[in-house]
Amino acid sequence: MNKVEVLKAEKDGLDIRDSIDRFAKEGWQHISDDDVQRLKWYGLFLRNPTPGFFMIRVRISGGRASLEQVKRLAELGKQYGNGLLDITTRQQIQLRHLRIEDVPEVFRRMDEVGLCSLQTGMDNVRNIMTCPVAGLTTTELFDATPLVRKLTERLVGTRAYSNLPRKFNLAITGCVENCLHLETQDLAFVPATMETDEGVEHGWNVLAGGKLGSGGYRIATPLDIFVRAHEVVEVACAVVQLFRDYGNRESRTTSRLAFLLDEWGEEQFRVALESRVGRSLTRAGRDARKTTVNDHIGIYRQKQPGMNYVGLKIPVGRITADDLIAICDLADRYGSHELRFTVNQGVILPNIPDKMIGDLAEEPLVTRFAYNPSPVQKGLVSCVGNDYCNLAVIETKSQALKTAAVLEEKVGTEIKPITMHWSGCPSGCGNHLVADVGLIGKKVKRRGEIIEAVDVYVGGRSGPDPKPALKLLEDVPCDQLGEVLSGILPYHTRDKMHRAKTRAPKPRVATTPIDERGRNPSLATLDP
């Protein structure tokens, strides 16, 4: 077993909670290396660039939080951190620069408003994503928020799912506008329709085995399964169980669900899944998604009469605590008592009445965090970067903003909106391989000096016609990147690179799954 499996065998990650008060009294220097890893089960990350200080990653299921919750996080960031918060590409919030001495109080105050950081790191089911305007948008098939809550309740905080071979990303949505990168998820429920004798039935097709890190973008495999709302939790738990019981625990670079699917094949995996749930599953329906993408940044009509939602862009996802509190105040004054966070690092203010839209649009804060950002800024996304992350090779957020400024000056009026995603390392937290332009950081030598640079990818896409990005350029110095891209982007035509295709479901073949140890996974049943 690898060293992480060894430390998990010695103590379950959930058991570290009882030690946090002791760590707070003794100081961070007295936390063992193994316990530093176990603290990630509670969303606590000790980062090498900031020795002695922790990041807390807060679980925001479906990206939906009350104003009280968001204000509480901003206040904690001001009082105990450095006043900076990050919106992640999984609709979560990260607080920075906290001391272990303050963590018990931070946890207590988070718990008061119904927030936690439980299992937002390491080998767990991570934050479950859904459309950030679920229940609001006029084009959705369903509001999947209740299912996000049920899945979170079932999968998080229980030992049955606290020791997976690797992290597990899960998303479910009823939105047809491709606002989530569903093909990058370990498990995704995609809105679909099924023709029946009674008419058209709405449900979900099931994708599995998507990923971005651990060797690059693997497009999730369609399992040729259609599920109804009452089946989602059962099927999701069964998939996680198969991964838990049969995923590779020897090498962490080959331990994602994708590798189990590659080993078994989709037919064998589906048979194992049907055996686990104890019945045959309906074959896939028609993917209901459009070929276009809507990131929900802008002003849009809601399904509720006379109401609108406003999506504001937070450049590269980093915001001060004071600005986040000010956005909460805007939402309170003009809308309702909640905010929504998007995967492209935006924030949604829902339930704005028609008569108040004009006044909101003129607010100075809405000028800074625009609902109508430039074509470059609209799709700009960045991972954390090496100022806070152990793995990142370059500082991505500042480089992203500098490059965007150059592009806006040189070609801002000549291009259509594009997605430009930055990742500081091959882990791909910036989702660079599913962007129109993807940038991955590296260090190169130029004239005897080590400098920050990127490889440039183009043409990445998730959605009904997913495509892996293609590497176009290597070793481009960051200080020259704006100039280089200004010569490319006016000629980057998204429509030509991504013609939609109809994917027919593969025929069902009955097989008996046998793992490499000669065991039938259907024998390892467990009530979800």
C-alpha cells in the first residue's frame, strides 16, 4: 500500500476531530506528518508556502448559501485569517492564513450557522455540485438541489464512505445549459429524457470515470443508464461503493475511478452496478443538454414572475472579506437572503424584482464585479497558485489578471467571449483542459534565469460533444503571454473547433465482472 493507505489503516480520517483541540493548545509544530494529512478530512490544509498557517475549505453544497453563512465566513476570514477568501471551481469557499489555535473557535462559529468543512479534502466525496441557478432558470428540467442535500447527508460524515482509494467528484444537475463540467466528474447525473407509453419522462443519464488530474483529461464514460429521482441516491451510493471496494490502493496516480473503469470496461462496470443495486437499470435516454454554454454571468429572467437573477464575475475567484460582505448587503437590499457560487468563480444574486434591476446595475460594486464583463474576463478562471498551494509551480491568479489586462488592451473588441483557465500544476484544479484556452504553469530557464512560464492548450470542451484540449505552444514565458495570445485569440473560432455530434448509446452486453484477484464484485454488497 502507498503511505496514505497506511496512515488511513492506522486511524480513520474522521477520528482526527477529537485531536484538534489538543493541536490548538500544543501548536502546529507538534502535529505529526500523518495527522497533517488526516486534518484534510476536516478541510484543514497546512501549506508549505505559509508555514504555521492553515487554509480551511468550506463545503457549500450546490454552491448555495444563506447571507448569514456567507457573512459569517467573511467575518471569520477578517478576524482569524488574512481577509482574503477564494471561490473555488467546485462552488466552495476557502479561508486563508488561519492558526491552528483559532480553529476550534472557527469551527464552532461555522457550526452555529450550519456550515462545515467536513471531508473537503483527501480521499472523500468532495463538494457535490449542481447548477448555481437551480430552481430559478427557465430552461431547467428539474431543480436538483433536494437531491444534492440527500446525497450529502448519505455520503458525508459516515465511515462507510470516509476511506476511498482517492478523491471522488460528484455532480448532478437539471440545467441543460452546460454550466458544469460534467464530463470531468467521477460521477455525473446528466439531464435526459425518455420516451414512454405515457409520454416523455424526465430523469438523468449516468456518466462515470471523468477526471482532469492523474494523467490528464479523461472524458467520463456513459454507462447507458437512465435513472429517476427516486433512484439517484441509491445508484450514486452503489457507484461509490464499487470504487471503495475495488479501486486501486497501490499507486495514488492510478487510483481514481477512471482507472477502474478502464480496467473493467463500461459493460462490466454496469453489470457490477446492477448487481450492487439488485436489479436491472433502465437504458440511457436522450441527453437533454444544449450544445451551447451558459455560465449564468449576467442578468436573466427567473421562472418566478417579475424576478431576475444577476450573476457577477469575481476576477479569478479571489475576493476580500469586506467586498464579500458588501455583496451580501447588496443581495439583502435588492434580492433575497441567499447567494449562489458558480464553477467559473462567479456569484449569483437571486430574486431581484424587475423594478430594482436598474438601481442594482448602477451600484459601484456592480461596476467592479461586473454582470457584463469583457470577453476575456467573463471566462477567466484560475486555481490558487503557488502563493498558497504546495503543488502549484507558478503564481496563477496575478499572472491571469496581468495577461487578461494585456489582451483587453490589444484585442478586447476583436474577440467573442472565451474561456481561459489557469492551472498551476498537472492536478488541473483550474480545469484548464476543458477551456477554449487552457494554461498550465511551469518553470523554464531563459538566459540562465529560472522564470515562470506556461504551456498553452486550446479547444477543450465538456458537454454533449466533449473534447480534450490540444497542446498548441510550450514554454511560453508569462511576461510574454499576453502578446503571444493576442496573435492567436482573434483567430480562435469556437464554433469550428466544436461541432456538436450525436452520440448513440453502445449496445448492452451481459458480462460477469471479475477483478484482478479473481473475485466477483457483486459479492461485496453493502446496504447504502
